[in-house]
Amino acid sequence: MSSHASAVHHSEAPKGWLRHYIFSLDHKIIGTQYILLGLSAVTIGVILSVIMRIHLAWPSVHIWGFANGVVSPEDYLRVITMHGTLMVFFVLTTVPQSGFGNYFLPIQIGAPDMAFPTLNMLSFWITFVAMIVLVSSAFVPGGSAISGWTSYAPLSAVGVIAGPGQGLGQTLWIVSIALFCGASLMSAINFLGTTIDLRTTGLSLMRMPLTVWGWFITASLALLAFGVLLAACILLLLDRLAMTSFFIPSGEMVSGVLLNHAGGSPLLWQHLFWFFGHPEVYIAILPGMGIISHVLSTFSRKPVFGYRAMVYSLSAIGFLSFMVWGHHMFISGMSPYSGLAFSILTLVIGVPSAIKTFNWLGTLWGARIQFTAAMLFAIGFVSVFVTGGLSGIFLAQPALDLYLHDTYYVIGHFHLIMGVAAIFAMFAATYYWFPKMFGRMMNETLGKIHFWMTFVGVYCIFMPMHYLGYAGDPRRYASIESVHYLFALQPVYKFISIAAFITATAQLFFYFNFFWSIKHGKPAEANPWRATTLEWSVPTPVPHDNFAGHYPTVYRGPYEYSVPGAADDFIPQDLAPERVAKA
Amino acid sequence: MGSRKSCAGSAAPAVLMAIVILLLVGSTLYFHIAKTWWFPPAITPVGHQIDQQFFVTFIVTGIVFVLAQLALAWMVFKYRDHGQKARFVRGNHMLEVIWTTATLVIFVGLGVMAAHAWGEVHFGGPAPGALQVEVTGVQFVWNFRYPGPDGKFGRIIPKDIDASTGNPLGLDPNDPASKDDIVSGDLYLPVNRPIELMLRSQDVIHSFFVRELRIKQDTVPGLVIPVHFSVTKIGDYEITCNQLCGLGHYHMHAMLHVLSDADFQQWEQKQEAQNAQ
């Protein structure tokens, strides 16, 4: 396995700035490129959410960049659509998997690079083009799409007669996502091939770090799910441009125009979209779960509690994720009997997630906890995951979903369990792996300030949304001026908005810390956290082919911390047994 | 013993974590018990069943929430680095079996309990003699149609839809059944009578939602979706659209007026008289 890998891959970096930095085939550069792309996307996404929160809390305040300073209803919908699309696709789907996964998967398995470096480079650049296409939709006549990141038909299928932005803006949205699907499929093949084929000697499946398991199962989900979204996008484009009727029934009268379509089903879009969409949210969180297990273990100085259970639960979540999509459609008009089946399966998929939570707590039990910034975010992840996961138990029951569907309760739920939890995992990953990526330490004090402000802030933003949901506050409302029972919620809106501004500002500590430390951080040793996995056994900066030709042999599992009888409280995976110092 | 990081040994992060978690748990419990922002009282029998199921779910998840968050806070405090050696434990098979089984039983149990209320809304047909009202969503208004004295809904022809000439639903002028159909911008229902709403949409997906009914149902072009209930309390309730339908989504609003039998008949007769003119 590793012997022919080194023969295939030239061990020197290519010369030339363009080949080295722009069209690099090196997984470390590509991973960094994905992370920077995600950073740009999240910056735009956060700015859009701040605009949303200003508008909702103080509707008459003028905001720079909008016609007459006023956020019109269609502008508001453009903002939420762009926010959701950028965040779900270009942040949550790219950074944990294609960002950190690309960078560290080959190193953690003792390989010189991903299995298909050229395909890897292509996946990044196609993702990059996809983002350009998406952002450009804001600048075309009619503006960007207003149908939400979920883009339900017929609103998304019938064109500009359904609303502003539904012309070229919506078409560009579909093209962007279709490109993204293609790139994701390529990336999934790469991750699977690499993990299956390029593991170094001694690295059996059950000795892989949980980060690698997370990336591996995520790639399996991506391979099976993105094809369906790609097909759905093509069908939607055909409905829009070629007068097909996949999603448009007969007798459609939109804005006084009787459409010539016949025979389509709007529910078909939802089935296709959510068949992708549910695995997608697990694609967003599974790498994060792997990272959190990894970080908790390192800074607890203990093995991950229940490693096997963690592998089985990751696999169970992956497998079940294809069977629960209907819980997004309980009141869609889908058969209520299907709804019951999806409900039971959705409750069942909560079980492996609960198992993981118990095992994370088990990892902390009896530990020796070091409160680094990475560890704080890992601990925060567990708290947020519990909160976000439990609100899912309400939504999984159709009888309760009857009330809570499409209210702010759902927004609170998915932001905590998907947005915040995954972002915490990305922050933990950044603070953890920064020394290996850049050879310098991030500032711990700034990291701690960042953590505490963010942790308190996200709860102040998203917990009140559950209460808005109880009060029946519908999603995606540009204003609450038309519904009498919503007037009383204005003070809650203001509270959430102020919390959002403070939390957004807190991220400046992170930006500054990240970019400043690249040049001015304290120089890092090769293994500053005294961790066990293979990325900590290579020098910093990491050589072009990761191991400078000397591929490691793995002798043990990935989390041998505080082993009785050992002199050190950690034993690296690649340390030969006879060289382990005894106490 | 390996060298210690400079942040090891301080209790401050653990204490802070405990404070934040206690504030989270305390405030969450408070707002749920005080019902500061809450559901309005239910006005249907199935609504009361749904509220009961919500209460059970809240108790179960509430207990898990409190225990899990406090456990996290406690462990983080108790096992902070103060020079101890970490316990080398790979796991515990019996614990895995216990917590997996318990979670499965509790979660699926809640789902099975909830199935009854869901079935009440959707599994059966309407009660005999139910009043049928057709609900049509269109960007950005609701139209409600009653069959009138003949008890039959007239045929709809999409190309005849023209709100500006008073035919927002596209009723076929040549169908005698449509002449006495009552079309209203608000929904009027008699109290304590079985109702069957037939939900439709002309253009994009909308969603019919009345909080007090505890009923929400998407209206889908190409489908007619029935919803059954009876209302137990006279009053005026707001109808909102709950599925993003375009730029006017936020003001697609109507009123549900639940009237006594006598008042409802009076309203019906007034509509029929207006139709006849």
C-alpha cells in the first residue's frame, strides 16, 4: 500500500507560484484553499444574518446597500436565501470535510497525499466557481433567488412570474448548486479511495482516529446523496427552460398567467431534495463529531470512551440518515402513514446520537482536563448538541410538528444542532491543528475570550427562538406587522438581535487571532499537545509528501493516553512497542 | 508524568462553564414553566391531545436536558486538571447496552404515544354531516368557498380565474352548482360541528395554519388535501401562511371566525342573499 504510493508521488513540491499555490495538487494546500473559501462564505453569511436581525428588530432603520436604505420583502427573502445557501453548502459542507479532511486525512493514515490529487484540485476549483456563480446571482437583473435554500417548487420552477429574483437569479442558484454537487461527488470518491486503499502498515480500520471514521462515513453519504440533488437540479432547470413538468401540475395560474405545464408534482421536488437534504445535515455534522471525539480525548488525557460504540454509532447514523427524510415533509401533503413511518425512524436515529453523547461524557469522566481553547469548544459542542438534539424529539413527532413546523422553533433547532455545533467543531479543529498547519500557536487568551463570548452568545440567540416557535411565529416572514399575535414578540426579536451583534463581533477575536498568529504566533513544536495520532509525528512545516519518504508503521489504537505502566501520559500510534518508556 | 500546559490546574474555566450551564438550565426551565411565550389555549379536542403529548415530551426531554447539562458541568469541574492521573478506561459494555436500550425505548415510546393524536387528524375520514369548506391559497390571499344551499361545489376552470372581475377561484359560470357557492376572504365556522377543510392552491405551495386549532397543512398545487376537526370555542382566530410563497408571504393573512350555530346560519343566509343579487 504505502510502498507504491511513494513511488507514484514525486516527493518535491512543484516550482512556480501558479502550480504551487493556485493549482496545487498538494492536499494540504487544497485543504487550506477550502478553509479560506469557507471563511469567505461564512463572513458573507454572518453579515447577511446581521442585516436580517437589524431589519427584524428595527424595521425602519436604514441599511446601506439597499434601495433607499430599506430592506423590501423581496430583499429580505434574498438575504435569507443567500444566507442559508452559503452557510449550508459553502461553509458546513466544505470546511469540516473538504477543508480539514483534505488536510489531515492523508497524514492521519500515513499516506503521502489523497488517492487522486488532480481530482482533488478540480473539486476545489469547481466549488470555487460554484460560489462565484451563486454570489453573482445577487448582481443580475431581478436579483438573487427568494425561494429559500430549500428552493421548493413550484415557486422555484415557474420563473419570474412567481416573484422577483425567480428569473435569472434562481437559474444561477440551480447552476451553482449543480456544480457544487459535481465537485462533492468527486471529492467523495477521493476520500473513499484514500481511506480504503492508502492506509499505512498496521493501520487497521479499528485503529483509525475517529476523525478519519467521520470523514469516511461522510464521504459515503455524499457519494449517495449528492447525485440525487444533482438530478433534482437538472429536472428543475428543465422545468424552467425546456417546458417540462416534473414539478408543475396542470392548471397552474401564477400572477394571472395560466401555465401550459401538466402532470408534475411539487412533492417530487421535496422528496428528491430532502432525500439529499437529510444525509446532507449529517454530512455537515459527522466530521465535527469525529473532531470532537478526537479533541476531547487529547485534552482529557484518556482514550475515547467506547471507541467501538463510537464507530458503530457513526455508521448507524450514516445508514439511517437515508431513511428519515420525510420528517421534513410531515405536513407537506405526503401520506400521513408515511409520516408515521418516518417519525419512528427519526426517533430511532436519535439513539446513536445519544450514544455518542453518553460516550463523550464517559470520556470526560475520570479525566485530567486541560482547558485549551480547542477543548473549550469541544465541551461547548457537547452542550449545544444536547440542546439542539433534544428539540428534535419534539419535531420528530408529527402530532407536535403540526404546530411547530416552519416556525422559529425549527430555526432554533437546526441552528443549534447543525450550525452552532458544526461551527464549534470547526473552531476546535482550528485551534487544535493550527500549530501543525502553520508552525505557530494561536493566542490562547484571545481563544478563550472568543469561546466564552460565542458560547454565551449563541445560546442567547437561539434559545429564545424556541419560545418564538411556541408562540407560533412563522419562518421567513419579512416583517411581523401583519399578524396581531406576533406584535408581542418584538422585545424578543430585539434581544436576539443584540445577542447576534455581540456574538458576530466576538468572531473578530478569532479572525484577528487566526491571521495574526500565522506570522506572529509563538513558534510551535511538532507535537505541542502531546497527542498520539500520526499528524503529530511529522515535523512542522509538514513536508510535501508528509513523511519525507519514511512512512510510519502503526502499532496501536489512536487514543492511548494515560496507559498504566507507561512513563508518558501518551503513546504515539507509530512508536514501536520496544521503544515505549516504562514508568 | 508529562509536562503540564500553563492553563492546567486553574478552576476558573470549570467554574465559568458551570455558571453558564446553570444559567442555561435555569432560564430554560423558567421560561417553560412560566410559559412566558407560549401556545394559545387549544380550541379543538385533538388540540388538547396534542398539548398532552407536548407535555409528556417536555417532561421526558426536560429531565434528560437537565441531567445531561448538569452532568457535563459537574464532570468538567470535578475532573479539571489538578495534578491527578486520568483513569485509563476504554469503555463499559454493560453501560452501552443499558443506555442504548433505555434511549431506544423512551424515544420510540414517545413516537408511539404521539401516533394517536396524529391519527385523529389524518387517519380517519370526516365525521358524517361534516361541513365542507374549500380553502384556496394564492399569492397572497386566502379564499374560502362554501357549497351553498345545493350542497355541491361548482366546477373550477383555471383559465377563468380573475380576481379583478370577482372570480378569484375561477368558478365555471356555466355550471349550475357554482351559482350558489359562497366565496369569502375570511373563514366562518360553526362551533361544535365536525368540519372538513379541503385545502388547495392555485400557484405555489402555501400552508394553512391556525394556532388555536393546532392544525397546519401545506396547500399544494395539483392536490386537494382534507383536514378534519371540530371547534369547541367561539371566537376570532388568526390564519397565517406558513410556507414561503413569495414576497407577500408575511402578509398572507385571514381571520377564522367561529360562531354559534345561530350566528353561522345568519351569516350563511346573508351570503346567499348577496349571491342571488
